[in-house]
Amino acid sequence: MGVAIRTAGEGDRELVVRLLDEAFRDDPVSRWVLPGDEYLRTTHPRLMGAFTDIVLAAGRIDITADGSACALWLSVPADDHDDAEGDGPALVREAVGPDNQRAELIGRLTAEVHPSGRAHEYLWMIAVAPGRQGEGLGTALIASVLDRCDREGLPAYLEASNLRSRKLYERLGFEFTGQAVNLPDGPQMWPMWREPQAADRG
């Protein structure tokens, strides 16, 4: 697609947080974690900042050269996926506020269904600036890692937080694992797994 991609560093933190904040503020899961418009507006950047810090420390953030899209990845070892996420759920709750149990609960619930036993690449989040969506930037970010996964024989994993993104991931070869994450009194998330593919995806 001709999209230039680089690895983000600490100096890109605020850009990544802004991209995530803009892209996920109206996401059903974000609205469940941070109910109420004012609470969402004031707290959502802190939530996205916590995610960014975790992945900057333990994973890798790919970003388009023009700063319009980013993808947060964790390389999960074969022995225990908890090693990759570590104390993430507790750190997220601490960043948002100790009274927000949902901020930690969502991490615990997704960890419970996260496949273990095989090393894989975990796409934690992907964000495209609202004015640039529909240009294929997200697909380009994901495809660059999936191409490497195919070469190295690695699976990939993610959780889709809405039906629109689920359909995109299905086009890229991901399949629903069959065990959804049902947030209490909230939306559903769809864990999705992709086996490495030898043939070109077309």
C-alpha cells in the first residue's frame, strides 16, 4: 500500500495517546469502562496513557510515518501469556482511579480467555485518526506484522471491541475463537485468532 511505518519511541508517547483517545473515545468498551460523557472526556486520555506506557515498556508500537495511525503489539511467549501483560490490569486501574473497578476487570476478563501454549503476536489496540479512517492505514499496520508472522510461522491474536472491526479482522484471516468476553451489563468483545498463512492473502 506504500504506507511508511516506523517503531514509536518514548518521544512519541503523547502522539500515540492522542491517537488512541480520538479513535476509542466513542468505542462501546471505552464507554463501559468510563460511563458518563464528562467522566469519559476527562479520564479517557489517562486510560489510553496507561495502555501506551504498558506497551512502550513491554512491547512495540508501530506508527505511520505521518503520525496518523498506530498499532500496539505484545509478543507473547509460549509458556505463559501473563508474562506479556504482567500487572497491566492493576496499573490501568491505578491510572484511571482506584474506585473504577471496571478498568481492572476488563483486563482480568480478557486474560482469562487469552490462548496460551503457543507463542504469538498480540494486537492490543490499533488506532487511526478520525479524519484518516477508510484509507487502509490500519490494514497496512496490521499486514506488516502479519507478513512477518507468516514468514516465521507465528499466530496472531486480538480482541475485537465492535462488529465493524471484527469484520475487518476477518478479512485479514482472523477467526473468532468461539468464547466471547461478556462485560457485566456492557458490550461484548470477540477474541480472534489467526494461524500463520503460507499463501498470499490477496
